Amino acid sequence: MADGLAGHEHDFYHYVMDNPWLGGNTDYSPLNEAFPYWLNGLVPLAYALDDERLKTQVLGAVDYIVGHQQADGWLGPETDPRTRNFWARYPVLLAMTQLAEADRLPGLAAIGAFYRFLPLMHSMLQANYTGYVLHPGDNFDEQWGRARAADMVAALQWFYARDAPGVGGPFRPENASTLIWDCMQWFYDKAYDWSYWFNDGVYIKGDLDLEPVDLTNQLFPYLHGVNAGQGLKAGAVIRRFTANDSLITTTKNGIDWTLTYHGAPSGSIIGDERQSGLSPLRGTELCTVVETMYSLTYAYQALGDRDYADRAELAAFNALPAMLMPRWWAHQYVIETNQPISHKLDQTPFWNVNTVGQTFGLEPNYPCCTVNHPQGYPKFLSATFSRSGDSGLAHTLLAPAKVTTQLPNGVNLTVDCATNYPFNHVFYYTISSSGPFTFSVRVPGWAIFSGTTFQLNGAHTVPAMPDFVTGMANINIPAGNNVLVYRIGASIRVEPRANDTVAIYHGALLYALPVTGNYSFTSPANYPPGSGAPLEAHDWTILPNSPWNVAIDINTLYFYDHDNRDDEQLPNPIFEQNAPPVVISALVCEIGWNLTNGYAGNPPLPGQRNCTGPAFTVGLTPFGAAKLHMAELPTVDLSPSSRALRR
């Protein structure tokens, strides 16, 4: 990411380098959200990698916005009170909380800027929710701030938990805690109520395209794909300061229903601006993917339901990498579950996305995803480890990562996890600690428990026995240097999708039929040669040159791993065709299924799946590596006596 688009937007991308937050004149929206989005992703990226170039960009940007904070305390470039809207402050404050945790001195400056902003925010909200709810004469769109208020409340909770005399220097008001609490309450009071939406009899589980337009327009703040991704954590955030345990249920409803009735098999929400249903030709927006990941990781940390962490990994290892070119220099605005071609469409199947929205490029539709997508993996990484009580550490999101910390009981420790997960399921932990502690590791819901074990310092393996709710399995680690090996058992899973189609998984990975393609590129649409865009930045067209219109016999699936699956280093980039060390073989046949208006239509229904040629074997590969792919396949019986094969 640092070597790709995410790490170079500050160098050339107008919506960052010439943004009003940095004294420039260019943004794609009067909401002035481009720079806040970028900062919210670059802070954790820069500090996770300890990248001096990126940290210099972060510190320069934060120094500018703190140094140009307005006299009344307002954070941001808006000088006309009628255009002041809180929404873009949400990702800015989330970025500042991350900076304060990663780098003490600039973090103190960011905290000071928050305390200068706090009295103004309090007075505006107290004055009939000014800057939050639209009033006559205001010139902003209120729906984004009200639908995404949980992000602001989460940031305020961070400041509230750390508020104390002396924090923030001379800028901290004496009654800061009271002011923060009031603001949290006021943001909650006028937020769109996700607990209302996530209730039986209100939530719409069917195809939204079949509902009356007046109804879907009225419900649009809840149906917008990115809003929905951010709204998944709303109940978990609000419960922290209201102590309303009914929000545990509505959060579970929201996550389960959204991803069951409007979710893609890759782990995110189907919403090409607005949610629809389960059709594999409809789009999933990149912004929705990264916001869904963040919401699910937050919900797991706050509520401890293993399903939320499983779903976060599903999106992280499937939906996100599939939407980026292998070296991260181009992305899609929306991805289709079944996408055998990536080009300018004759006619869009989407609710409100242009005809190049599913191509890979610098900004293939609205620019928000260009600046917002970099938060995905860095914030996921920052949530991989969590403290567990006073004397424990937990590996909550499974990935290669390292943490050095001190537990509340005073034990200092370092845990370094080496793994090729999700491509294999073996984790090697090198652990150094000044005292004994309890180490917890999440056992995913898909794990085969008989093959899921711990082995400490070469001793006999013991079963990893997870908690039924959290999925956490505990092992006591003695003081000193230790080596722990954790293994997870896995097998092929076939999950039904709409209209007698299936999605195929092994472990945390979704597998798809990879469609080989002919790749061609041009300069980015708005950045012709000589404009300053790096030579690596392209807009791509990918045309298929292998069969994609197939039906699959799920009784023929077999999992294979390559010799390098357990190597110390896997190919880099790994999410590239033929790079992953795993494959699932299957028997398929071509069926009558054609492109319509330049895209693959819905799969043929049962009874319309007669083979048009002989059956043949294919290798299904991880979805994230297959930029052209078919991941929701119709089923067919290809046994020698089958009617479909004979026909």
C-alpha cells in the first residue's frame, strides 16, 4: 500500500495535495471530506510501517490544520457558518486519536486542537444542533453526519476516557468531561436511529428494487451502502455510554440481516450507492468494504461476538484485495460477485454508478473511494491484538502481526506472530514476557475443532478450547521466552446463494473461477501525461479470454495446496493471479449464459443449465487474486449418467 496509490496521493492527487484543509482550492464536494478520509487512513499506515516518508506527510498535514485552526476553535476550512457541518470532522478526529496513540508529541498537539474545538462544538449543538441538523439558510447536506454519527461518538469516547486535568495543556476547559458527554448525547439524540432500522417489521429483507420508490427514498439514509457499513457498529458505540443492553440484540440483528439479505459472499454489503438484494451482478462499493471492516472489528472488540471477527476477516481477505490491482495503483469503485469482464459498459446494471465504475483506475467513479480505501488494512492491523482483562493479551483478528505492550498488571511483553494465514492455518508465536500471562487466540467459527491445537515450547499438542461466544481459546504463558504454535483445522464449505447457486470457501477465503484476461491501460482519465501522476497510475480494461459461463458440480470439489504454502515468504504481491499457494479443483461445464449490455447477467435458473459442451476440470482460486472472477456459480450434476451432461 505504501508503495502504491495509498502512499502517493499526497504527491500528486489534487483532492489531497491541493485540498482546502491544506490551504488549497480543490475538493470533490462541499462537504470537504477528501482530506479527512485520506488522513484517517494514512495515520495508521504510516505508523504501522514506521515509514518516515509517510509520517512526514502525516505530521505536516496535522501541523497545518492545527496551526490554521480558526479563532473560534473551528477545525477545517469552512469560514461561512452556513456551510459548517460536523461530518468531515469525524474522520479527522478519528485520525487524531490514532496519532495520539502512535506519536506522543504531535498527538498532544492534536489533543490540544480538539480541546480548542470542544467548546465551539458544544455551543453549536446546544443551539438547536447547529452544524448537525439542517436549519433555514444552511448550505450543507445533513444526512451524512446524522447517519454516521457513531463515528463521531466513538472519537469522543476516546477523548472522554483519557480526559484529565493537564491533558491538552492550556486549551482544556475545566469542565471538559461534561462538555464531551453532552456532545455525545446530542449527537446520539439527532442521529438516524439504527436500532429502529434493525428491528423485525421495519428492516426490509427482500430485494429493495421491488419496493415502492417512495419508501426506499424515505429510507435512503439506512439503505445507502457506505452508511450501512458504518451503521453496523452504531449500537456497539452507543451502548458504551448509554449502557442500554438492548443494543446488543439490535447490533446482532443489523450485522446478521445486512450481510445475509444484502451481502456479497466476499464479506461486504451489496450496494451500488443504494442496497438492493443478492444479485451477483450488482455492485459492492470499495468505501463500503473498508467501513464494514472497521465496523465489524469495533463491534467485536466492544461486544465480543466471534461472528463479527469472522466477518471482518472475510471482508479483509476477499472483498478488499479483489478490488485493488496487485500493486495497489488502481482500484474499482464497485465490484460484482460475478465479473468476467472489466470495461466500459454499454449500460449499467447499478442503481447509481457510471459505466466505468467496475473498471480499475485512479478514480473510476466518485473520488471518495480513492481517498477512503487506504484505511482498510492499517486499521484492521491496529485491531489485531487487544488486552484481555488485567493479565491477558488476545490475538483477536488473525494475521501476521507484532505487538509490544505492558499489561495493566505490569507485565511487559512482546508477541510476534509469523503466519501465512489466510493461505495456511498455522501460527508461530515468539513470545517474550517479564511475567506470566494468559494468551488468548480466536478460533474462527468455521474451524474444525478436532484439528485446532496449541503446542507450547515443543510439548505435546493440546486442543484449543474456544469460548462459545467470543471464540477465544486461552493458554497460560510462563515468564521468559516461549514459542507457541497454533493450528486451525479447515475444510471446504459450500454455502447456498440465491437461485440455487453456491459460494465455495476454505478457511477464511472465498474461492472463485478465475477468468484469464487481456489487460490494456491508458493514463488516468483526469490525469493525462505530464499532469504529475506517477507512471504506475493507470486506468485499466480487462477482457476475458477463458470460459466463464459455467455451472459447477459441487460433489467434485477437492482442495490442493502448493509446495510453497508453508514457506517463510509467499509471493509478493500475493493477491495476483496464480500467486496464492492454494486451489480447489472442480468439474464444470459451459452452459448457455451470455453477456448482456457488457456484463454477465444473473445465473440461469435450474432447468436452464444444460451443458453446451463436455465437462472439464478447473482450478478455483482465492477471490482476492482473481480480478476477473465468477464466485457465485449455478450448480449442475455432472456424474456420467446426468441429464445435464447428456444434453
